[in-house]
Amino acid sequence: MWQTSAMNLSFKYKIIFSLEIATWAALGFQNAASPLIEQLIFFHDHAITILILIVTIVAYNLFSTCFNTNIDQHILESQGLELFWTIVPRFILLFIGLPSIRLLYLLDEVYSPSITLKTIGHQWYWSYEYSDFINVEFDAYIIPTNELNNNIFRLLDVDNRTVVPINAQVRTLITAADVLHSWTVPSLGVKADAVPGRLNQINFYSNRPGLFFGQCSEICGANHRFIPIVIESVPAKTFISWVKK
């Protein structure tokens, strides 16, 4: 199988793999494996910091108003205060909006891809085609529970993993053959809908070797939970050997 060939080559070249997978009670992001998700995490932390500051100030003023008895109840207006709470939120929105717009443009930027991967969603499996190579295409089905062993994750692993080279720009063309799907890999920061009759494009850049797990993020039928995604990121030498075999 494609999976076996890639894994054997990985062990042959003594590659140290990282594993990025969703776990129980995980409240944060998975470890970043691409520059895109790094930027998304930075923006998340930036926005959360501003929100915490706002909530802290509002809560302090609320409690001080409720429990402070030295308040003049005859004050009806304050021009300075009204000017303050009108102007300051505008600057806060700028501090959030400008990095957000920059990030949106980065996510949609089309770079010169090293390889092109065509992804087709089905009920309930994914098909992959490497457009730059001849006859390199396969289907990726979930591994049934009765075929699991100690090295396979239940409901997350597939029989044929999608192998991509590290430090290379990968263009992914996504569509569907039947209903709506969504190709999502959190640790790479990519998520795009697979729409029948429409071709969506995303780009990602893996900066370290590893196994990156994802799942369909669009309810696509009764077996929606049985359509996982596994990206195996390997060095270019290993990727070329995998393609040749």
C-alpha cells in the first residue's frame, strides 16, 4: 500500500516524526506545523489579550459602581466620559481589524506551488490525485475498528495517507463528487469546502515532518464522522522515493 511504502521510507531515512492530533479536553490549538497556523495563533492571542483587557476594565467599573456608596446620583451627563467611550473603541477595533485583514490576505495569497494535489470528497472517503506526476492517485478510507492495531488511531487513521514534502508550497484543489464536504487539517491551518461542480483552492506549507490529522468539517450524511484526513509530511528525498514506488 502507499501508506506502508511511505512509512518504510521514513524509517529508512531515520526521520523524527511529530504527531498532531485532537485529544480529549483540549482547549487550545494544536501545535503549528505551517506558517499560516502560526499567524492564526498569534492573531488569536492578540485578540484574546485585548478582550481580556476590556472585560477587566468593564468589570472593575461595574463592581466599583455597585459597591461604592460615594456616588453623586444627580450627575446626568459627562461630556468627557462620552467622548472617551466613543473614540477609544474605534482604536480598539483598528488594533483588531488591521491584523485580521492582513491575515485574510495572507490566507488567500496564491504562491508558486511546488506540487499540486487534487482532493475529491465522496460519501464517505477522500480521493487524491497528484497532478504533477503520472498515475499517482488513490482513495483514502478510514481503517475499520476490527483492523486496528496499537499504532493506529480509531476513527482518525486511513489506509492510504497523503504524503507531501516539507518546506514546499503545496496547492490543493478541492471539490466533491456528491454532497458538501470540508477538507480540514487544523495543525496546517487549512479548511476549505468541497462543493460539487466547484473547484476551491488552498495553499499550505509544512515546515516540519510529522503526521497531521484532520476530519471532514461539513455534515455530509450518516457516516460524516468516518471520513478522516491524514497528511504525512516527509523530506523531499523521501517524497520522491515514495512517488517512484
